[in-house]
Amino acid sequence: MPGAGPVSDLPPVWLLDVDGVVNANKPGWGTPMRRAMAYAEGAGWPMRWAPQLLDRIRHLHTADLVEVRWCTTWCAYADQFERMWRLPELGRAFTEPLNGIAADVAKLAAARAVLNVEGRRLIWTDDTVVPCPTDQADLHAELAADGRALLIRPRLKRGLQPADLDLIEAFCNRQL
């Protein structure tokens, strides 16, 4: 049951998606984006990101303000992002290659486990699976009960923006 147990004193867990969250066609942030290729199952996929976004993610994680975990269809291949984006080795919400509905189910299960099994606060950034309060009100209310979760669904082509990172940092510092 959401909010049923005590909330851990550990930092929140940030379930981080890649496509539409970090990898975005027009990430903005006021400076040129960076580009590289990522590979999965023998195919190459273009990656585009704002370097400042990765700087902020890296800082929040290495300062122990949040525990970042990959929660993406890229989980099985996330080591290449850690090298590409100079991130430490991060946890994975799941390790097997998943796509489509199977990935969506695994992502939601990971979010519920952070809240209900680990008793941790949750930050979840995903451009498609994070529930919206307007069209998935019950699920959004379940996850956001008691203010234990910060749910951000960025615009696909823009990804996370500076204001989103400001919210994440405030949540980490218990200012929300």
C-alpha cells in the first residue's frame, strides 16, 4: 500500500529513462548539443544531449543527493552511456533487454518497488510511462501519495530541461 511504511532516510532513487529524457532532438539548455551513437542488438542509434544536463545528473548522484538508476529499454546496454556521459556505474531497474509493453510493465514495477518495498522516495523521469494526472489519475495518485514521488514526463523532443533539474534538486533537498 503506498505510503504504508516509514520513509527511508536514504536519498531518493531516480529512475532515469534515456530516449526522450536525456536523448532529445532539441535539448536546448543554451549551448550546442553533443552527439554520438549508441548500439543495441547490432543496430546503431543516434544520441543527442545537453552536456549541462549530464553535468547536473552526475553532480546530484556523486554528491549522494540521489541514487540514479537506469530505467530504460537501454538497461541491458547502459554501460555505453556511463562511458559516453562520464557517469559512474549506475544501478539498473532491470537487466534483460526489454521493449514495448514488457518494458513499460518493468518500469512501473521498479517505481512501485522503490516506494513500497525499499521505502525510499522516488524521482521518475520518463517521456511515455510516467503517469499523467489528467489521463492516468489513479496511478498518478498512487505513486505520488504522501509527496514521496516526483514524477516528470518531459516533452519527447526536448527532454529534461533546467527547470526539471531545479525541481529534482529541490526534491532531493526536501524542499518540495
